[in-house]
Amino acid sequence: MFSSEIRDGIFMLRLSGDVTVLSEGESMMFLAQDALKRGISTCVVDIAEVRFMDSSGIGLLIRLHNRFSASGGGVYLLNPPDRVRRLLAMTRLEAIFTVINSVEEVVEGRGKS
């Protein structure tokens, strides 16, 4: 499952449950592309409620990263559970994603630029 919103100029995407073969992946990417067209270049993916993520979930995160990075922004992962942190470490993707504990970290960081 997922939900999304735009808050404080940030595209917020909340994922929950098991993130496996994503039938909703294209819907998420459509919403992300719409945010980019509106000039929003920062995405926060709240994955605190994700129980499991397979390669399609990782693929979604990479696609988001590529799109938002190409626009000069970035993707931040909010409160990933230990299982997802281990998956990011095993796939060496921890190097491209910034893990945050609150959305305020991103808002404050943008203000310092």
C-alpha cells in the first residue's frame, strides 16, 4: 500500500506492508513525475511501516532516486526498519540514499543551502 502528498515543497511517499511485485509502482512513478513537473525536486519515502521489500521495491527506490537526482534534488528514506536497512547494506544502496529520522531534517537542510 502507498499514499502520497506534497508538504512543504516535498513529495512525500508512504509505503507500508510488504513491498513486493508492485502493481502500484507505475501509479507511484506517475505521481512522482507530476511532482517533478510542478518543480518539486525532493522526495521523502516513509518506509517505517514496511515489513518486507523485494527487488521490485528496491527497483522503485532506484527509479525515484534517478528521477529526482536528474532534477537536481534527491530521495530521502524516512525511518527504515532494520530489515530494510540490512537490505540496503547488502545491495550497497546505502551509499546513494540518505536515511533521515524526521522530515524536518530535510526542511532544515534545504534552508541552509
